[in-house]
Amino acid sequence: QVQLGESGGGLVQAGGSLRLSCAVSGRSFSGYSMGWFRQAPGKEREFVAGTDWHRGTTYYADFVKGRFTISRDNAKNTVYLQMNSLKPEDTAVYYCAADAYSGSDLRSPLGYDYWGQGTQVTVSS
């Protein structure tokens, strides 16, 4: 059973930074593409960033390009989301997700097989 656990959320002022971590346990991290999504109250879950294991590429939503960076440490079975220049509209619960198969649409929640419980990020103005 694969388990994902996010950490690093919190309250930060606009313009500040946070780094989210997602630790993967239960099996080898290798071969999994990973993604970060977020969900604000009353809104649908939306794609933030993803890293494709098979293609060696990363993807970002337009609204975070230049501000957020996704990375992974395969030795630690952990994926990170560095968030800089945070805005109040970035406030949401952030979720990490793992995709066990190649060819999935990593920008869609349907492309992922495992999800974490989420971590709250609140950006004050």
C-alpha cells in the first residue's frame, strides 16, 4: 500500500515563501510520476505542478510559473514544492499525488492513483 504524507503548510504573509514536502512510503519511489494539486473552499481541485518520471519533464499551471518549483529527491522518497512570492489567492489545501503508470495526463486529478491527506496553506494580505 502506497502512502503519501504532506507537510510544510502554514500561514505566511503575501510575498513570502513556503516549501511543501510529500513523503512516499510503502514501495519504491522510483517509477512514480508526482504531482501537486490544490483546492480552495468552494472550488474544484486544480493542478499546480507535476514531474513526469518517464519523460523526465516538469509541468506547471500558468498561474504558478516563475513562482513555484517542483523537485524530487529519489533517495529520500520525497517530492517538494517550493513556493515563492505567495499571493492571497494561493490560499488552499495542497495535495500531493502519485501516478504509477506512464502515459497518464498529469494535469488531471484522474491521472493519479494515490493521494495524500493535504496540507493547508494560508496567505494573508
